[in-house]
Amino acid sequence: MIECSLQEMAQYTWGPNNTKRSRFGRYLSSSYPLKDLHKKKWLVGINVDVPNLKGHIDSDMSPEDIAVDCLEFLNTPQRTATGRRRRKPTYGRFDSMPVRAFLKTKSSGEPYLQVIAATNQRKSKMFWGNGHIR
């Protein structure tokens, strides 16, 4: 399990961004060969910050392997400030295997992962949009 966090992203990647708030990903309407896609599972595009990402890549881990360990970390409910365990994960329950994982670089030169993952929540306040039913 690798500790990681999701990057905030604007609603639109191009053009003027009039919203002052940001969320941690967006729902995708892409079609992939997954069982129960757009019925019980929905795709989410997320950008993931992983501390020491270059070290993990240098130790011969592929971006998909890093994404699997990161999604496992994100699926565990975090404790609140009072010490109580949350019952549900913050971002919903991600599938254990990502659909795709890409290694990207920020404008500052720092690497991050761009992951397409399946989640069990059709609508979440943490992501832009909602999952379509087909």
C-alpha cells in the first residue's frame, strides 16, 4: 500500500474557469470492456500525487502497479480528528485494478499519475459530473 493523495482539478481543462471551487476528478463516459460498466460501476479520471514517485519507478514498478497500491490506500476509510473510523471511503470504493494508468509531468517538472479507475458511486460530490446509465 502506497500513501497518495488526489490532485484538485478544475471543472474544465480548457477555456476560462469561472468556478472558484475544485474537485478531485471527473466522471467519464468512455466505454471499456468491464463487467457492469454504467450499471454498477462508473469510470472516474483522477490525477494522483505519490510521494517519491521517481523512487518507485526506479525500483522497476510500472505505473499500473503503483496505481493498484495507491487505490488500495484510497479505499481504506481514514480516521477523523476525534479518532473515530469513517464507515465509507472518502472517494467511494475503487476497483482494485485501474483501467489505465499514465505517468505525467507537471509544468514544474514533478511527476504524477493520471489514472482511470472504476468506482461504485454513480454520483459523488468529490468528482465533477455524474455517471451515466446505459
